[in-house]
Amino acid sequence: MIENLINGLKGQLTGELQSKFNLQPDTANKSVDLAKDNVVGELKQRASSGEMGGLMDVLKGRKAPDDSSATNSIINKYVSDLTTRLGIPESVAKQVAPFAIKFIMQKIGGQASAGNISEGDLLGGLIGGGLKDKLGKGLGGLFK
């Protein structure tokens, strides 16, 4: 569910990254894919470990992304990925990362606040993926 929401924002966010940070179209596009991977990865990790409390408040639009340790964790990892995987200078990555991650989190929160997605939609996709990964590893890859 969250991956679909982020994919729906991709064009808009890619355009923002190009205009605000002068990223080339291909780099901006890859940056959005990396942002999605970082957001989804962190959310799945937290969902599977039961650490969703404050993060659900952000996803449901009741808490600002700046007030979440999960958001900050995503941003820090994303800065590293932008520099190491895409070769974006660290000074630029430190501007792109907070913008892109907060953009995504605010858009998801807006959809939840508007009633377009439910907590079950958010948790279902996250926990389902997290549990599938754990089961796959724990049972010799049977569910992969």
C-alpha cells in the first residue's frame, strides 16, 4: 500500500528534486526510488519489531515527520545511500534527503487524514511483508 502511494507521488517528487536541487532527471528518478526503498524498509523493520507507536502518528497525519525518530533514521540512511549509491555530493544529499522523506511522509499522512487510507491498510502491507521475510528466513526460504 505504501509503495503504491509513493509510486503515485514519484512524478511530482522527481520534478521537485529537479527544480529545487538541480538533479538531472535520471538521478532525481533514482533518488525517489531510493527514498521509497528507505521509507518502506524502515517501516517494515519497525512494524515487524512492534515499534510503530510514534510512526503511526506520523503516517496518520497526527504528528509532524520532524517529531519522529523513525523519520530521522530514514533520513540519515537515505543521505548515505544518495552519496554511496548515486554519487550525489554529501552537501546536496543532506538537503535532498530531509526534503524527500518529509514530502513522502506528509503525503501519506495527508491521505490517511483525508480518510483515503486506513491504519489497517498501512499496517497490513507493512506487517505482511515483515512477517513474510521473517517466516521465509526462519523456515529455510519456504515463503520466498
